[in-house]
Amino acid sequence: MTLLWLILIPFIGGLLCWQGERFGEQAPRWIALGTMLMVLAITLGLWFYGDYHLPSLDPQGEAVRWTMEWQVAWIPRFGISIHLALDGLSLVLIALTGFLGILAVLCSWHEIVHRVGFFHLNLLWILGGVVGVFLAIDLFLFFFFWEMMLVPMYFLIALWGHSGSKGRTRIRAATKFFIYTQASGLLMLVSILGLVFANLAHTGEYSFDYATLMQTPLSDGLAMWLMLGFFIAFAVKLPVVPLHGWLPDAHAQAPTAGSVDLAGILLKTAAYGMLRFALPLFPEASQAFAPVAMGLGLLGIYYGALLACGQQDLKRLIAYTSISHMGFVLIGIYAGTELALQGVVMLMVAHAFSAAGLFIVSGQLYERLHTRDMREMGGLWGRLGSLPGFSLFFVAASLGMPGTANFLGEMMILFGAFPLVPWVVVLASGGLLLAAIYSLLLMQRVHFGPPQGKEHFADLDRREYLMMLTLTGLVLLFGLYPQPLLDTTGAAMLEVQQLFEGVAPLSSLAKGNQ
Amino acid sequence: MEIAFYLSGLVAVLATLGVITNTNPVHALLYLIVSLIAVALVFCALGAPFAGALEVIVYAGAIMVLFVFVVMMLNLSDTVEAQERAWLKPRIWLGPSVLSGVLLLTLIAILWLGDGGRVIEGETLTAKAVGSILFGPWLLVVELAAMLLLAALVTASHVGRLSSPAGSAGRREPDARKEAS
Amino acid sequence: MSGVPMEHGLVLASILFALGIAGLICRRNMVFVLMSLEIMLNAAALAFIVGGTAWGQPEGQAMFLLVITLAAAEASVGLALLIQLHHRYKTLDVDAANRMHG
Amino acid sequence: MSLLPLTFLLPLAGTLVLALSRGRLGPRSSAVVGVVSVGLAALVTAWIGWHFVDSGVGGVDMTLWTWLSVGDFRPTIGLRLDGLSLTMIGIITGVGFLIHLFAAWYMQGEAGVTRFFAFMNLFVFSMLLLVLGDNMLLLFLGWEGVGLCSYLLIGYYYWTEANGWAAFKAFIVTRLGDVFLAIGLFLMFRELGTLNIAEILQRAPEVWAEGAWQAQLAALLILGGALGKSAQLPLHTWLADAMAGPTPVSALIHAATMVTAGVYLIARLHGVFELAPGVLYLVGLIGAVTLLLAGFAALAQTDIKRVLAYSTMSQIGYMFLALGVGAYDAAIFHLMMHGFFKALLFLSAGAVIVSCHHEQDMRRLGGLWRRLPLAYAGFVVGGAALAALPLVTAGFYSKDEILWEALAAGHGGLMLAGLIGAFLTSLYTLRLIIGTFHGEMKSDNARHAEPGRGLVHGLPLVVLAVLSTFLGAWIHPPLEAVLPTSPGAGVHGAGHTVLGIVAAATSLVGLGLGAWLFLTRWRWLSERVSTGWAARLWWLWHNAWGFDIAYDRLLVRPYRGLVRLLESDLIDRLLLLAAWLAWGLHRGLSLTQSGKMRYYAATMAAGVTLVLLVLVVSG
Amino acid sequence: MMLTTTHLLALMPILLVCATALVVMLGIAWQRHHTAVAVVTVAGLSLALLSLIAVWGLAPLATPMLAIDGLSLFAATLILMAALACTALGHAYLAHHQGPREEFYLLLLCATAGGMVLAASTHLATLFLGLELLSMPLYGMLAYTYRERRSLEAGIKYLVLSAAATATLLFGMALLYAETGRLDFAGLTASLAGSPGVWSLAGAGLMLAGLGFKLSVVPFHLWTPDVYEGGPGPAATFLATASKVAVFVVLLRLMLAAPVFGEGWLHGVLAVMAVLTMLVGNLLALTQANLKRLLGYSSIAHFGYLLTALVIGEGLAVEASGIYLVVYLCTTLAAFGVVTLVSSPYHGEDAAVLHHYRGLFWRRPYLTAVLTVALLSLAGIPFTAGFIGKFYIIALGVEAGRWWLVGGVIAGSAIGLFYYLRVMVTLYLTEAGMQRRDAPANWGMSAGGIVVLGMAVLIVVLGIYPAPMIDWVQALGMTATG
């Protein structure tokens, strides 16, 4: 039941925010903050009291076990149930959602001044949908939340976003985002249904349940097609390069809270989807597909980095860096070793923090300068109080400076993948150099160079300072002492790895090479 | 028998051609009446005199009179004819003719391909047979037809209303707009 | 040999049907359009009669009756609309009423 | 020993205090915090060093906590103190403290003193972690950390755009080396299953045969990292530009400590290099080539800091040369000596620059020896050490040892290069000193030079000057337990003596020639190098053999072109074709909605015809 | 077969509707009173709806020419619900109408009866008459506000084109009859078993064209936007809901009864038409600035999706079409209802131009929420019933392995999103100086308002908890007689 409440609280809180606007502008903000604090508190409570060192999949293929589970029939016609379950991976990501939710509320405290109630309704519903995605293990339910969370995100971008230059209007960006993700989502629906009908043909019963569908025997060809359906849906959201088009626009045009959520959480749902569904449901097909996926990951690393260098819009630059980072995630996922998978978790968490930090920084810059165009910046180092220091920190995190969690994430992925695919890792390492280039270009264009004015802008106020400091602290904490996090997700990642390795033509191939 | 069929069929086709090519509405209507009577003859030739009679009475009689009535009432002048002539340039009728020609050829090809063999003997089917069907198993249908006519009646009487307070509606419109803005 | 092959009857109906369509497509005057519709309905009715007589069944004529009913209803409503059109816009051009497209 | 973490925690604490002060600390307090934290660290280091040497143990390991543990991947936050790291932390905290102290004088009146000391302390912290880390990942942490600090300090005067780009270049070029190092780490972890340095050194000979390709590759990749950090060919181009930072920064980071990290790294991982003799020879070769090329480049610079920068490159070339011939201890020894005298030179240069109102072009200085006696003294002592003036300077002893080891290892060619280098060193050193301090004053800035005053200004110069003399050479780093004995160690035959004499003679001849040339023929030289083939050669040397230009043409411009090509997100554009297609279809189809009824009817008729035609064709 | 009492009892709903029509007619003749007529209409329709429950016990039952089975009961329920909604909307809409208002209800009742007959027909004669009884009053309803030029134009266009389609349908019937000599579905099925002749195939094709016109299947779709735009709100609503449901059900019945409609080349033609309909409908709507036209295009697309069920015709097909029709009905009623309510306080053309709706949310939040829900449902987003419908269609396609159709549905949906989102976001934008129109402030209290709110609630409830709907449709689908 706790799990259901985790999903319901944001939804109810959202409605309260909407209606709470009658009691003044501040009411929705505090309600939203309280709601997210509640979610975070519950999650941390679960973390504290739950046991995530679960026995992994035993050789007989015993069903995956969960720390918590909750199930109730929903649409019996198709064997669909509201089936929620929690393990270390989902716990970590939900905690992340709660935390970034709080940040999102905080960072829009002064930014959003119109229609505050409706804004927070949308914000909280996104977060509720995301929590649902992380908890659902009925495929129908998963898809339900997966698609559902797009709508409030759409509104968030379309109504409170900023319009960019060259006809990049916020509505266009929002629409692009929606169409990309929705259309690819439908492909996933087709795949889910394909799987369900394959299972129906095999067992004679409809079921959308994760555990049941994992047992479905599939022919190689079918498995590949179905896997591709899942992959494309996740690839759009991750995003993987040829399908990334929505991301820069959406990120750049969204309000700060939207960008924080997009980069911090929504992208993670894709990686989560791959880890939870694409790989375990189709281990053979995924294994066969791994070289292509890693190739795409490499492409993403380089393409994102190169494009980031060419951007003039600060938020677009950050958006492209996300693409580059997610390339590492993709490589890690499809390398499939324990170390790489744990690195993926690490990088996801780290990127959530650092990207959120960067977006908040750019939001704060925007509040002060009223522009995101880097050509109108420069020489800001001495004019913004402690803001440049924080931007420096998050830039460093984004370029993978050791000591930050990003470094550990990237390194774990590369260390983990190197024994299997040395050349991919060697090429991916080039991304580290490019990361330095685009990150420092950001610094160079924004903070270095001749100042374009004399006056000093407002320093960070207490709320902003606290947010940045917390983020900084977390990045460093996970960069220097990540073990609690890794222990929590360890069991879940080990399962994925064992499923993946169960088929392992790739690793044997690699061994043959040596 | 057959000769009657083919002859009246030919007349029907030619008269119909006249309908669709004529520019004067009244002339066209007259052509149409000729065509309908020819079709009625075809019916008789095929052994359905009841249908033929109805064709003449209802179609050529009632409906066409209605048409003539309307045309007269509207007092369609020579300008209409001139306009019709202007509208009937080859540029305009060529496309439709080709299209319906192709359609016709296709239909004929289909009829040709289909299994024929059945020959109409011309044996007369009386009104009684028709009536016993209509008021037997088809009773419901007849009732529905009555409803249909009712609906048509209501529609026609509503839509055909000419005395309408159009002026007053026109006057009030700006007021409503003012309220809105 | 006596009797007309059914195809011939149907061919006649087809010709009338096609002529009706041709009229429908190339005429702009609504009077002619309505007449063309009558021709098409009449063609369909003829086809029913042909079928009915060929099978020696009264159903064909019963259908004919229904069609003729429809034709009458259609004509009355159509003419009412035509009168309204003429009354308001002093034209019989169906496309003159064209306000909506795209 | 348990105080060991204090060495780096103190500077870290300084950083945190400064960073979190949010401008509440004034320049003075900031300087105090910065200097005191490093000073305390130096004291702790001294105390630790004394105990360590006293106890006589080979090394101390201290694991603070396990960084992370996934499967076999278990790097720790662990420290290792042994002779090598002790030597390094001694240099870092000792020289670091002196430079901090000097910086407190140097930075008076500059904007953002808090920022400066925060970064400096952070640098000391990172550098200490680099040398103390007991595993490669922690080392890498320090390695990148010093890079970042270097970047920030080079770009300290951020309002000049060029400084930003210089910092950018420094970071990117070293990062390129770091990428190689990272790949090297991946390889070593795959092959050896550990990242712990001690275990690597232990397992490498067990797993790899001598000359095995994995060993060669690993060594090569590590070398890549070292080249970047230590500004050796071909990744050396950043160092000269890095002089854009404040002079204490150049002294600390770009002379005494960070740039020598590469030397430290190779010495640390000597076990791997031993298994790859080819690569080891390459190290020496690169060192030799670098020392020559940088020496020529130093000859043709006009900016005093750039002369010193090329000189640093050249001296590190010596260290690489030493590493390449297996004389690790000689390399470290030279590292230490170089730290002393190069720091002295930079600080003296800093004194000159501040005194002359930030004028650092030799062509606009001159004749300063009377006005700035302390700085002059510093230059003379430091310069003498650099030029390895026989017997009285520290530089003579360390350089002599390197040449001897090269000869002893049978690398006569390398030795010869070293000798030529020594000759060049004497030349450019004299050119620097004479150009700056002798002759006439060539600008108002020089004429109005104001000498620095105070203990903060004087003490570091004096201490470093003392350490640069033969007194410094008495410090003997306790490296025996850490590094393998070098080929020439303990052999003190006639060859050594002869070589010593030859080297001394080279140095003296160089100095003599330099004195003659630059004191009496300065003007003739200036005219000579502005015409004909000499001008071209001069231009080449001045631009350090044109590496920058070549890199710009070969790498930077193509990269920029690529970026510009992709700027508008080509792939996205391609996918937008689908949208355009939909758009076009929409426009086309909208035309069909003409509102004309005849047209609608015709379409229907066409539809019917089509359906029937399909029937005819298929039936 | 002659009519018996049982048959009459089974035909009770239809008879009740017809009787109500007569009562209304007499009432008009006696004394015109708008609200009273509306109340009588509602009462009659509700009675008919209630009588369905009684009839449920008799099903399945085959009366002469009409089948009272699950399918027809299902259709009757939907049609009656749509009629009720249209009555309520009509009451709000006509309150400001100049001229006689009462005939509208009479026509509505006739059309409702026609729709019910059509959906239940098992004979070509009833099919034809039901269709005409459905269409004939619609001419009047569409042209009801003939003072408005667009309304008259809509009436004329629909009349002429619909008559042409009817003629085509009749010609097709005649061909079928000529070949087989039968007019009832059962007889047709029997005669066409094995290999049907070319005439029958052509006849089936022509019938398909005739019925496809009513469903606005490409290429017989061109009239749809014009008529939707021109017709008064409630009439367009009825046209989009009841009329289409009835026609679709009879087509489904034909498919189930006479496989000639779903075999061989005709099957291929139908599949191509389905894909074309989905894509063309959605493509046409892309930049449409008139909400009613846009909904017209949207309904084209939706029937494209529904055709998938006809093309596949096995497995989940009947269930899927049932679910989709319910979902479509609720959604369309809600969407058109909002348009009607916004238009009702004004004379002249309906408020359908998109900029009238700009920033509606900030003035009429709940009404906008209804429209948003409806648009989301049309787009098939989770949390709305539309998603369940789309889920069924895709499930059907996947089950049958018809990837082209599935691809069409996906592509269509993706294109569709664009314009649904465009409309949706317009509702929330505020830019000063725009021409705007509002529903009356107390819209929620009017009958139309209640209907619209109810539909929105229904959409959300069915979207979240669709199990009852599925059970109901399943139960009805089981008893469908051939």
C-alpha cells in the first residue's frame, strides 16, 4: 500500500495545489514542497528500513524477488493488474525523483509567477507519473504511466517555457517532444502486445505481468523485433542519437523546473526501462543487438559533444551534453557487466545532480541577465557572487572531474566495459576529452573574457544557495563514498547482469580474442 | 416484347442524355419526363406493369410536376440559360464525361464477366403479389417509409420557410458580439 | 426465343446511372443536380425491377416502391433547400454557396 | 604517521573556508588562511618526514575507506607514504608554502585574492593526493584535480580573453594525455585485476613477460598521460601559454610541482616500464628531443616568463632522459633541485614583474640590477643552478648525475644531447639575466621599478636561493627502498670524473660565450636575427618550432569546421524531413478540400470507379 | 415470417422513439413550447433506453428484417445516449435560436429511430430505409439554421452527396439481388457461400462505397469537414456520433453475416482504405484552424482506425469495435458538446474558430478541462478512455499480425498528436486583444453542461477503470447473431 501512496501523493498534492491557488500564490508552492518532501521522506524511510541485499536469481531461474510488492486486479479481461514492486534500483530512482522534485519546486519559486497553482499541478503530476514508471511491473501499467507523464510535461514546456531564437517557440518544442515520445511509445505498446500475444499463444492466458512475460519463449526473429520496439521507445527518451531531436528544443525551451525534471528524471526513465524491461525480457536479442547499441552510444557521445561545442544558447549546450553523457549510459547498459551496470546507475544519479545543477545555474543566470545567449555573456566571474563558483563545480562534474559522482559513473562504465569491448571503450574515452572541451567552452563563454558591463548582479539568496550547496554536497558525497548507493542497487544490477550473461556470446567472443 | 424493351431503352438513354446536356431547365425537365415514361415502358416490357404505372404516376406525375412547379415559381429567366451555356464548356464537361464513361465501361465489363444466363421472360408480376409482400412481412418497412415521408415533410416544411425574421436576427447579431467582447 | 437477357436490362440501368453521375458532376445549377440525382435513383430502381422480374419475385417491385418513395422525399427536401438557396442568395449555383474549404 | 591525512586536509580546509566565505573574508584574511593552512601542512610534513626517516620503515600504508566496491573493482581512498612520496610531499608543502608566502606579497591589491588562495590551496590538496594515493584511481583524482586548478589559475585574470583560452588549451592538451592514461588504467585493470600501485608493481612481472605487448601498450599509454602533464613533446604546447597566470602560480604549478607529476608517475610505475624497454627508451628519447627543442625555443623568447617556461620544459626533458635510462633516483633528484631553483627563478621574475608594473617583456626591461638587487640575486643564483655552474650550485650535481647515468646505461647519444642541452641552457640563462638586468632601461616601467619589501617578499627568495646552492644538493631523498638502483649508481670510476669535467666545461664555455655575446654583442645579435635565414630560424625558435601553428592547422581548425558543420544538428534536420513530408501531404490534401460539391461528387465517382476497376482487373 | 407480439415487444425501443416523434409532432401542432418538447423528447428517449433493459431478456431474437441481438442493443444504447446528449445540447443551443425550435427534436427523434433500425437491420430493405430515415432528418437538422449561409450549404452538400451515395448503395444492392435473388442477409450469406459471382462482388463494392460515404472513408470523405463546420452544433454532434455508430454497426453486421464483404480483393481494398483514411484524416487536420472542421477530420481518422476492426474481422474485432465505438462516442460528445456550449449564446455561425478558444481555461476552467480531456482522449493518451480504444485497436492489429495497419495507426496517431496538442495548448494561452467567446457563466447548470461534464467524467473513469465497459461489450458481443 505504501507503494500506491508513493504514486498517489503527488497526484493528490497536484490537485491540492491547483485548488490551493485560491489561498494566494504561496500556497501552491508550499503544498508542492510539502508533497515532495513527503515522497522523499517515505522513500528514505523505505531505504532505511528495507533490505535491498536480496538473494539474486538462483540458477533454477527462480522468479525475481522484490523488497515490496503490491498487486490488485485491474482489467481482468487481459490479465492486467495494478502491480507495483520495489527493489533497489527503483528505490534509488524514486528517491532521486523526490529530491529533484523538491529542487524543481524550489527553483521555480521566483521564476514562476503566473498561474502558480496549475504549474504545480503539472509539475507534481509529472513526478507522480515518473514514480509510477519506476514502480510498475505490469507492462500495461508501466506503459500507462510512461505515456501519461508526457501530458503535464507538455503543458509545462508549452505554457511556462521560454521561446528561443530562430522560431524555436516553446510550443513547437513541446509538441516535438510529445510527438517523438508518444509515437515511439506506441511502438513499445506494439511490442508489449506482441509479447503478450506470444505469451497467450504459449500459455493460453492473457498476462501483462513482468514475471510471467519473462518466461515467454520467443523465436529469435520475433524477440529481435519486439526488443527493437522497446529499444526505440527508450532510445527516444534516453536519447540515442538519431532520435534525439526533441531533446535540445525541449530542454532549452522548458522552464528551469522542467529542464531539471527532464534531464534529471525523465531521461532516467529510459535507462531504467532498458535495465528493467528491454534487457531482462529479451536477453538474447539484446545481446545480439549490443554492438549496434554501443555503436549508437559512441555516436551519441561524439555527436552530442560536437554539437554542444557549437551552441550559443546556454541551455541547448547543456542539453547536448546530456546526449553525450547518455551515450556512456547506453554503452554501459549493453556492456552488461556488473561493474558497468553499477556504473550506469552511478552515472544516472550523478548526471541527474550535475545536469540539474547546471540547469538551475542557467535558470539563475536567466533570472539575472534575462538571456540565455552566451554571446551576450562573458566576464561574469566577478559580477555574480558565488554563482560562478557553483557553475564551475557543475561544469567540472559534467566533464567528469574525479571526486564527483560523474567521474565514478563514467569510469565504472568504462572499466566495466573494457574487458568485453576494448575498442568501444577506447573510442568512448575520447568523449572524456570532448567533454572537457564543451564544458570549458561553457566556462569560457559565460564567465571568462571581458565583462560586458560594470554593475554587479544579485548574489544568490539563501534559498538558491542552499539548493546549490545541497547539490554540490551530494555530488561530492556520491563521488567519494558511493557505497551505500551501490549496495542498494547491487542486487538488482546483478540480476540483470546474470540474465544478460546467461546468453553471453559477446563476452566469450571477447575472451576468444585475448 | 424485346423490341419494345430495346426501343424504349434507347429512348430512355437519349432522353436522359438530353436532360444532362440541355441548358434550359424546362426543356430538360420535359426530356426527363420522356425518359421516365420510356423507363415505364421498359418496366411494362419486362413484365412489371404495376411498377410502370407507378413510375408514370409518381415519378413523371408527382415529382416532375413538383420540379416544374419550382422552376416556374423561381421564374428562371434567360440569364440562367445563358449562364448554363457558359458553364457547359468542353473544359468542364470533358472530365466528367470521361470519368462516367470509364465507370460505365467498368460496369459493363463487370456485367459481361458475371454469370448471365438468366432471361427475363416478361411474365407479369401483378400488383397483388407486390401488395401481399408489402403488407405481409414488409409491414415494418412500410411503416418506416411512412416515418421517412414524415421526416421529409417536416424537413421540407421547415427548410422551405421563406418568411423569416432575417432582418431582426441580423440586427441582434452586433449586440451579441458586443456582449462577448 | 423470347425474353430479354438480364444483362441487357442491367446495362440499360448502368447507362442511366452513369449518365446521372455525369450530370451530377458537370452541372452547377442545382435544378440539374437534383434531376441527375433522380436519374441515378431511377437507374437503381430499374436495376431492382430487372432483378425482380428476372427472378420472378415481387421483392424487386417492392424495393422499387421504396426507392420511389425515397426519390419523392429527396426531391421535396432538395427543392425546399433549392428554394431557400434561391431566396437568400438569388442563385442556383451549388458552388456559389461555397464558403468552406481547406 | 596518523597525522598523514592532515597534510592534505589542512589545505582542503583552507579551500573550504575560502570558498564558503562568500566574500566575507577580506584579501588579508584570505591570504592568511591560504598561507597558514599550507604552512601547517608543511610543518606536519616535516614532522612526518622526520619520524619516517627516523623509523627506517620502507613504507606506510593507510586506508581511509573503501572508495567503492563492485565485484573485483575495489579502489580505496588509501595513502602510501614511502621515500618517493615523502620527497614529493616535502617539495609540495615546502616549496608550496614558500610560494604561498610570496604570493601573499605578490597578490596585494589584486582582485579576487580569496579565489586565488582557494584555488592554490585546492591545488596543494590535489597534488598531495596525487603523490600520496596508493592506487591509480586516487592518483588519477589528484592528477585531474591539479589539472583543474592549473586551468583555473592560468585563467585567473579571466577578463582578458586570451588568458581564458590559454587556460583552456592547457587543460585540453593535458586532458588528451589523461585520456591515454585512463585507457592505460583500463588496460592494467583488465590485465592485472587491480589498481593498487603496490600490487601492480608486484603482479606486472608475474603476468607479463618482458616486452609483452600488453606491457608495452600499458607503458605507452601511461607515458601519454605523463607527456601531457609534464609538457613533453608532442603535448608540450600548453606550457608556454600557461604563463598567463599569476607568477606564483607559474612557480608552483608550472615549474616546481604539477609539471613534474609525469616524472613522478613514471618513477612510480617503474615496474611496468621495466617490462617495456622499448617504451622506456622512448621516454629517454622524448626527453632528449624535448630538452633540445625547448632549449632552442628558450633562446628566442622575449617574455621572461616564457623563457623560464621553455627552460622548465627543457629541464623536465632531462628528467625524462634520466627516467629513460633507468636512473629514476637521478630524475627525482633533479626534480627536487629543479623545484628549488626554478621556483626561485619564477619568484624572482615575479618580483621583477610586480616591481615593473607588470612588464615582463625583456625588450622593455634592462638595467634593473641596481634597482632590484634581491631579485637580481635570486636570478643569478637560480640561473647559475639552472646553467649548472660547477660545484657551487645544486643544479650541477643533479644534472651531472643524469649525464653520468645516461652514459653508464650505454646511451651515449642521449648523454650527448644532454651536454648540448647544458650548453644551450647556459646561453639562454645568461641571455635572460643580461637582457633583464643589464644594459639600459628600455621603458618607463623599468625606470620606475619599485623594489619589493618585507619578510613576506624576501624570505621565500632567500630560502630558495639557499636551497639552490650546493647546500640544497645535500638533501638526499630516501629513494633507495622505492626505486630500483640505477645503472650508474655506486660506480665512481674515472669515467665519471671525466664526464663531470666535460659537463662543467660545457657549462662554463656556454656561460662564457653567453657573457661575451650578450654583454657586448646584444645589438649585433638583434640585427642579425631580423634578416635572412637567421630571421627565419629565429622565427621558428620563437614559435617553438611551429608546433602550435601546425596543431592549429591540423586539429583545431578541422574540429571547428566539424562543429560548424554540425551546428544546426544535421541528423535532426534529416528526421525533420518526415515532418516536411507530412506538411507537404497536408498542403496537397488540403487542396482537395476545395468546398466545391461537384468536385466532391467527382471524387466519389472516381472512388467508386477505382473500386470496380480493381475488381475487373483482379477478377 | 409475420410479426408477432413478441416481435413487437422486441421492437419496443424503436416503436417508443417513433411514438415520441408523433407525440412531439402533435404537440407542435397544438402548442409550441420549446422546453416542454425537449422534456418530452428526453422522456421518450429515456423510456426507450429503459425498455432496452426489458428487451435484453428477449435477445437474441430475429424479427422479420430486424435482429434484436447484442449488437443492435449495443448500438441502440449508444444511439439513444447520443440522442439524449444531442437533445440536451440542442436545448442549450436553440434557446437563442430565432424561429421555430421544436421541429429539431422531431427530426432528431426520427433520425434516432432510423439509426436504431439501421443498426438492427438484417435485410437490405431495412438497411436502406433505416439509412434513409437516419439521413433524411439530418438534412433538415444540418440546414436547420438555414439563415446562416454555412448551415444551408452544409444541408445542400449533405443532401446531394448523400443521395448520390444512396443511389450507389441501391445500385449495389440491385446487383447483389440480381445475382442472388435474395434481399435478406441470411439468404445472401447462403447464396454467396463458396465463390461469389462478379456481380455480387461489384454489388458489395458499391454498397461499401455507399456506406463508406456515411462513415467518411477515404475517398468518400470530402464532405465531412464542410458539413461538420456548417451544421449547427447539435446536428453535427448527432451526425458525428449516432449516425456513424449506426452505419458502422450495420457494416460490421454485414461483414459478420456475409463474408463477401471481407474477402479477397474487397478485403484488400478495405485495408487500403483503412490505412488511407487514418493518414488522410490526420494529415488534413494538421493546420486546421476551425475546431469543428478539425473534429470532422479527426472523426475521419478515427473511423480509419475502426476500419481496422472490419478488415481483420476475427479475434478481438467485434469487442474492439464495440469498445472503440463507446469511447469514440463519449469523446466526440464531450468535444462537440463544448463547442456547442461555447457557441450557444451567439447568433450567426458557431464559435468554432480556434482563436475564439484562446485562453478559455482562465475564464471557464472546468469547461476547458472537459475539452482537454476530450482532446486527450481523441489523441489516445492514458488516463482517458481513448487510450483504451487505441489499445484495443493496436492489440487487434498485433494479434492478427497486420503490421501495415498497426503502422498506419501509429503514424496516424503521431500526426494526430500535432493538432490535438495545438488545440489543447491554445486553450491555455493568454494573449491580450484576441476575439473570444465564452459559454454562459452558468453553463454547468444547463442540461447540455451536465451532459458534457458527465461525458468527461465518463471518459476519465473508463480510462482508469475500463473493466465494466469491457465486460458489458463482451457480454453484448457474444450474442451477436449473424
